Amino acid sequence: MRSLIADAAREKLDAARPRLPRPRAASPRWDAVVVGAGFAGAVMAERMAADGGKRVLVLDRRPHVAGNAHDRTDAAGILVHDYGPHIFHTNSEDVFAYLSRFTDWRPYEHRVLAEVKGKLVPMPINRTTLNLLYGLDLTTDEEAAAFLASRAEPVARVETSEDVVVSAIGRELYELFFRGYTRKQWGLDPSELDRSVTARVPTRTSVDDRYFTDTFQAMPAEGYTRMFERMLDHPNIEVRTGVDFKEVQHSLQWDHLVYTGPIDEYFGHRYGKLPYRSLVFRHETLDQEQALPTGTVNHPDEATPFTRVSEFKHLTGQVHPRTSVVYEHPSPRATPTIRSLGRKTARCSIAIWRWRQRRPTSASSDGWRAIATTTWIRWSVRHSRHGGG
Ligand SMILES: Cc1cc2nc3c(=O)[nH]c(=O)nc-3n(C[C@H](O)[C@H](O)[C@H](O)COP(=O)(O)OP(=O)(O)OC[C@H]3O[C@@H](n4cnc5c(N)ncnc54)[C@H](O)[C@@H]3O)c2cc1C
């Protein structure tokens, strides 16, 4: 009883005592600060911590690890890649063995079709592509090579990317597969790009329709994010997401800095801004089991506003009665995350919500937010082009 009264008295005294700010713990000096939790940053952090015994602080301004390879389960329960489809491929046994410490794999070879002249044909161009497009029956590599050679147009001096492609496979295939796609993707005509940009035209005379030909091709069995989480799960590593290095660098001390962000930003743009090209990802969930015949379908024609659409279940092997796809819309702007554009898209969202009341469709909420984002970008680009707000 006495102790209860004493406790109560102590609590009263405590409550009456003025609250002083707690003395702040001195910020520790890190052996290394790593900016970015994508492939470059996470591997550096893991190696320094596990192999070098260093104490490492990893910062990422996005709200997650894994950088551009980040994946997550969407509202429908389907594993999707926020920043477009990522397929793991390498010829390095060391790289594959290293990553295998953090994940099991699902064997997967990516295949891409291109919609050209109303047909779906393999991309990169191969013998099947030529047979389907031209109604041919080329049966050997030699026949396909001879056909391509017959279409190729000699170019006196190969200076631009257009020259590279036209001189290898001719103007028609160049225009069907490369011109529109490049103009959409880079905002430049191939005739404005140096020849080094398209140093090699990926055409095949065989019927190999794999997009990559690397020795190791696979997908992390539980997804990329899980693999990165395991990589960064080390007692010597502290991860802080949603933290921009620019905003905290003055309060940090380190011996080594690993910076994997945009290099012009690192120098505070004092040498100018690099001309980045960006993509807006429009995610959609559809009320059907399968949407595409392959993981990705390219749309090289300029009239289609997106460059490609990908269906994640092909990549992940997930079984689900619905399916999620992502459309890639090239954009001249810095990559707008859906989050950072949230407020700006609000106006578009209201208009889209009203339209949605009239036309029920099956896009997920992420899909709708992305459509709002895309709409906002189109709107803002149009306005900035016209000198408006
Ligand atoms: C649409 C698309 C598809 C792709 N498909 C494939 C594929 O199929 N296979 C493949 O191998 N590769 C693919 N890639 C390439 C792959 O995404 C990159 O090679 C890889 O992500 C590079 O890793 P990184 O760590 O260098 O950069 P990132 O993954 O971009 O990571 C850098 C991280 O740094 C963070 N950061 C930057 N600045 C700061 C700062 N100031 N403070 C805090 N954090 C900061 C960023 O938020 C980011 O998370 C694709 C890329 C794109 C865009």
C-alpha cells in the first residue's frame, strides 16, 4: 500500500516537472553512407557490411528498397513491377551465384512481340518475323540473311542511327520497327542520333525468339523486393527509406560515400542539367486471366501513345483469375512517381472519377491513379508548350 502511494506521488511530481528537450545523441560516424537502395547501392552496402565489416547507412528517397527493380503486390493481389517489367539476365556466373545467396529463382525467358501492320511478330526481328510479314517461307539462316541483304540500302557514310539500320535491313523494316519507337522513346528522330546509339541492329536469321540470349535468365522466386530486403538484412546495415540525401547530408558523417543517384544532381547542377528521358507507367488490372500472348508486346508505330505493354503473370508465373498489365508512356519530364504527383493529379482525378461513374471499367485504383498522372502530364506538357501554367 505504501509503495502504491509513493508511486502515485512520484507520478504527480513527474507530471509537474517541466519537460526539457532530451539531449540529442551525437550522430554516429558511418564507415560508409550509400545513397540509393537499387542494385548498385544494395550490392555495395551488402559487400561493405558483410565482407568488409563496415557500418553502413543506406538512404533512398523512394519509400522502398530495390530501386527501379522494386515490385509489390497490387490491390488485386498480383505481383507487379512499379517501374516497368524487370527481367534478370546475365552472362556472369559470379553475378548469378552472388544473387542466389538472397533468392531462389524461377526459370524465365522473356519473349516480345511487336504489333506491326496489324500482326503480332517476334521482336527482335527473326526469320519468323520476316515470314509472317512478307508471307515468305524462309527455312534457313542463309535464306533469311540473303533476304535482309536484298532489302538493305547502301548508305555512303554511316553517321546516324538511321544510317546504321537502313544500311543493315532497309528502309521499310527501319520504318516499321525502329523509327516510330525511337521517336517515341527518345523524343528524337534516329537521323538525329549518333550511329553509336544503334551500334548493332539486333536482327536474327534464326527462329530464336528469346528477347535476351544471356546464359542466366530468371526471375527472383519471391520477387525483387524480397531479394533486396534479404541483401540489406545485416546487423551492420541501417536502411532509411523516404529520405533524400540532399536533405540530410549536413547532419551525417561518413568515411566513404557511395552515390548511385543522378550525377548532375550530385554536383548541384553546377555543370548544368543532363537531358533525362522518363517513362510514365500506367498500371491496369483486368477481369480476365490472360491479356497478352507473351510477357511484352511492343507498339512501334507513332500513332500509339505508349511504346509497350507488359503482363506480369508471364514473368512471375503467378496463377490468378485476374491479370495486371503496365503501359509505358515515354515522357520528357523527370520520372514522376504517382505519390509525388498526387496533389497535382487531383483535378484530373475528379474529372476521371466523373467519367468513370458513367463508364464502369475494370482498371484498378492504381490504374486510375496512373491514368490521372498521365492525363496530368499531358495537360501540363501541353500547357507548358503553350506557355500556360
Ligand atoms: C522500364 C525499365 C525496364 C528495365 N528492364 C530491365 C530488365 O528487364 N533487366 C535489367 O537487367 N535491367 C532493366 N532495366 C534497368 C535497371 O532498372 C537498372 O539497370 C537498375 O535499376 C540500375 O540500378 P541502380 O541501382 O543503378 O539504379 P536505381 O535502380 O535507379 O536505384 C537508384 C536509387 O537511388 C535513389 N536515389 C537517387 N537519388 C537519391 C537521393 N538524392 N537520395 C536518396 N536516394 C536517392 C533512387 O530513389 C533509386 O531508388 C530497366 C529499366 C527501366 C527504366
